[in-house]
Amino acid sequence: MRRRLLLASAASLPLLPLAPRAVAQPDPLNAAPVRGPRDLPYPQRAEVQEFIDGLVQTHGLERGWLERVLAQGRYSEPAERLTTPARASPAARNWLDYRARNVDERRIRDGVAFFRQHRDTLARMSAQYGVPEAIAVSIIGIETVFGRVMGSFRTIDVLLTLAFDYPRRAALYREELAHFLLMCREMGLDPASVRGSFAGAMGMPQFMPGSVRRYAVDFDGDGRVDLTRSTDAIGSVGSFLAGHGWQREHPVQFAARADRSVVETLGRGIRAQYRWADVAALGVSIAPSARLDDDARVLLLDLPLVTPNGEEATEYRLGTVNMSALLHYNRSYFYGVAVAELAEAILARSIA
């Protein structure tokens, strides 16, 4: 089974809602799935036929091809189990534990090597998209340990399972399944050969199919996109962050002094939507040496932790629009701050 994911660089249109089978039927992307018999091939399930109808009517895909492809899909119990949130343990809510796992000596060391090996590509990405080289290196390091852990699940199995046997986020995964099928048809891929994570993410940057179609780029100019290769992965990370509002030569975050009441007032979203002057007026402060315009848009991040003495505490960060771009990659505050801090460590070691 070939492992390389070869993706063409053709421009793709935003995915449109899939048309329902009849006026009285719900939109197959948005309808809650009805669990069907798992011993039936997926195309024999009524809700899957409605999904196929929508792709045929809205996107002109061939019904026979869709049915043949989806008939190859199999329910993946591991994908459903691993995607289902477990009851949060103290470690899961401990920023110090998360940081120790992701901003560790091995990732810093390997990140420096990756940075030096791909220095020219990283510099070109940064010049084109305005994203610092170390940020792209950090994302690839945290996502797949620089390409060493890209996932071995068949993507067609994962997306079918999560679209039709996982009610919790069915609408999201039906949309990603539609993107995946369109991606494979546009790019001449065998859907059964594509592999990735248990959640359907692919390649070194772990893009979901919708992100592949919107942001993946042919950065080495060979006429195709291969997200298992460093050059296209680096360019695609830059493309993604620029597409989500990354600002060139703008900070990402600041250590902040705040309290829980401010977090409750502002909320815990991922958009930098508040003026810094307004947030400061609520009692949030950053180091006097940190320069930030009053009109700069920010968000406040709270990072719960457990000290080595077993005491619960919280660290705070003031995030900018660039932190917001990172949170569009992964909505976890832990993730966004870890990416920023790993990037700082890699950069410092690279120029030492």
C-alpha cells in the first residue's frame, strides 16, 4: 500500500452544502447520522446514499465511482474510540505536563537540525507568507515529530466511521469526507491508499482534507503537492497561517498577569477580537518592556497547571492575532503556547 500522499496544486472552491435527496430530506452534511448495521457496506446505508446524492448533484461526481470507493471503507473502532474525549485527568489539564511532553530536549534538538537542513526553504516560506521559520518548524515538530509519526490509519475508514458512526461531530466529518473525496478525484489519488491519523489528518503538517484543498501548496514546483515531503509541508504551513491572518513581524504572545474573572468576562474563544487598551483596563498587565499598540487585537489565554507540590494554579498569556492563527490550527491553548515556546527554543539554539 503506497504511503506517499501526492496532491495536485489545483485551486479549489469552497465546499458547498450537499443537496438533499428530496425536499423533505435533511441536508446530508448537517443531518445527525442514524447508526446503520455495521455489517452492511457503507453505500447500502440510506444516510450514505443521501450523502452520495448530494455529491453527485452539487459537485458532479460520478455515482458509480463514489459507491465503489465508499464500498472499500470499513468501520474503524480505534478511530471512534481514540476520537471520543476521555474523562479529563489532572494531567490532561496540567500545562506543565503538556509543555514537558512537547517542548522537550529531543524536539528542540531535532528542530534545530530540521531548521538547518531546510534553511533555504524556510527562508523562502517566511519571505512569501511572513511566518517565522521557527514557527513552521515547531508546528511540524509537534504535529509529527518532523515527519516520523504521520499516522497509519486508512483515511477513508476514519472519515466514514466518524461521519456516519460518530454522532458527536458528524457534520464536521461529513464535510471532511466530502472534501477528501473531492480531493482524491481532483488530484488523481486512490482513496484507499491515503493514510493518516485516527482523526483524518494527513502528512507532515497533519492537514485535514479541507485544509489540504484550501491551503496546501506545491512549494517545490514539481507540479504536485506532497505533504509527506518537507518542502511542500513547510510552504503549506506558511500558507495556512497566512490564510488565517498571520501578521508579518508581529509578536505571538506575552506572559500576562490576570485572574479568572477577566477570563470569564472575555470568554475562551480563539479569535483576537479585543483591543489591548480595553483588556488592560480590566486589570491585565504585561511586562513594561513589552510594546503593544492600544488598538492591537488580543485574546487572553488561561493555562491551568499543577505545581510539583500538588498545588493548582494558572498561568496566563496575552495572545495576538498570530496566536489566533495558531489556534485555528489547533484550538487548544496548550497547543498554541507550546508551538510559540518551542519555536523560541529552536530559534535560540539555531543562532547560538
